[in-house]
Amino acid sequence: MKKVVVGLSGGVDSSVAAAILHNQGYDVIGLTLWLMKGKGQCCSEGMVDAATICEQLSIPHEIVDMRDVFQTNIVDYLVSGYSAGITPLPCSQCNRTVKFGPMLEYAREKLECDAIATGHYARIAYDHGSERYQLLRAFDRNKDQSYFLYDLSQELLAGTIFPLGELNKNDTRKIAAEYGLKTADKPESQDLCLVESNGSMRAFLDKYLAPKPGDIVDSNGKILGTHDGVHHYTIGQRKGLGIAAAEPLYVIKLDTVNNLVVVGDRTKGTDKECAVERVNWVSMAEPRGSIRGEVQIRYRSQPVLATIIPGEKDCVQLVFDEPQFSITPGQAAVWYEGDKVLGGGIIKN
């Protein structure tokens, strides 16, 4: 019997992933990572629901305390980024350093199991020509999470199963109902786990970063208003600026050296290119020259055509066919060829 460790968050997606594999004859072990100190939906309530799912499926349930790892790799990472005037993307970092890597290591070393599975909406295929595992978009483009998974290594892709990759959300709910799973009607998680547990990103950051009042200025340095901390703003932000103007203004720069939030009209917030660092080539080896691809600079942004130019180690330059608005340092840029994730990295500037 094939053995697999399924990461259970206590939500409907991971619950159905476990149920599908169990029904297919896998020897399934549920594994929940305890990520946050204090209460939060994905930890306190989530661990209870995950345990209930394991009882319903008659499978073992393990809980691994990852709070210190999560604190270092996610909480400290976020606080450091926001204090430096960037907007970090925690999910891809969390997937690689907190979830998939440690889960596969635990599965192999503690449970004598070579495969893990999660409830992510994405697909994995093996290409014999390139001898590489390929990360593909999910069948359900509205739920596709490949953007957050671009940083997974070949080793992690080789040891991972995504049972929901060919399903849409309605299918998942139906399967949960058919199995009578407790989580069948559980509401979707609407935001980052840290936001849900703290109420808002502002509330989370205020626990770690003290107010630091400064000026909101236009691109010529004219003072238009005040702020209580650069870390409360992000590139492209329009709402919540607290300033009146004849035309819509957006945050176009965060100057932490001078403690300024710089705003301008939409044209001043567009760029033709950007640098990307910490690049991971996923479904292809690093090319020797430039390639073409469809790039997403945010999870919900539409893919746009660009030229990807490899630079120094683990860096590329993206040159877009059309200037893009709100290219945000700290967020991920992920490039595709159709459904195939070619690579991705963190926007530098």
C-alpha cells in the first residue's frame, strides 16, 4: 500500500485531499503544523477540525510544533520587509521554508514515507525530455495557486501530490459533502493567516513596529499630508491616504531613509521593467539567453507578455511589452508558458 502524509490545515481543501487519497487506497497520515503562537483560525480551530477529519477517515493524526520556525521565517521576515519599505509576500516563503520542506523531511525521517500531499490547487507532471518535474496551473483558474508555489524545488515537486489539481471548488465541496466531512460547509479563509488572527495587517505590524510620523509628499516634494509609519503603506495604494486631490493619487515610492510616502498619478506608478532576485527555475533549467513568457506580478493580476533576461546568479530582468502599474518590491513575479510555471522570484525594484 502506498503511504502518504497529507498536510491538514482544518479547511475543506486539505480535508478533501486526504479523503480522495484515502479512497484511492493510500495509507494516509494526517499532519498539522502548529504555526502561530496565540489563537488563530488556522491553528486553534484548524487543529481541532483536522483532528476531527482524521477521526472521520480513521487515519492517524500528527501535530508538529513549527511556531519558532514560522516566527523566524515568516513573522520576522514580514516585519523586516515592511520596516524597509517593501511589501513581502509571505505565502511562497512559507510554502518553501515552513510547510513543504519540513513536511517532506518529517515524513521521510519520522514516518518512513516519501510523499506528501496538500490541498493546493495546482498540478505536477514529469517531463521525460527535460527530465524535470513541471509545476502547472490548476484546472480551475479561479482557484489556481501555482503563483504561490513557484519556489518549490525539484526535490519537493518529486515528493508532492496535489489531489485537487483537476477539480474546481464546487467539485471539492461536493466531495466533502459526499464523505460527510465536518469541513464541507466551512467558510473560505479570506485573508492571510496573520491577518485573520490579528484582525488586519496594520494591527499585526503595530505589534512589532512603533509609529513613526512623517510626511506624504508628491514627486516634487510638496507636502500633501502626514502618515504614522511608512510600513502602513504599499506601492499602488490609493485608498486610505487621507489626502484630498483633484485627481486620484497612488503611492509610487516608500522612502524609509527620509520617512516619506511619495504619491503621484497613475502614470507615475508605471514601469516598463523591473529586476527580480532569488529566482527559482521550476519547469525548465535556467536558460542561457533571454526567453519570452507571460508574467504575473501579483496573485490576482492578469499575465502579461514580457522578455525574461537572465542576469547574475539567481537574478533576472523583466522587460514588459507594455508598462505595468504597481510593480511592488517584495512581491513575487512568476512567469508562465501557457499553464506551465517556468520560474519566479522576488521583485527587487
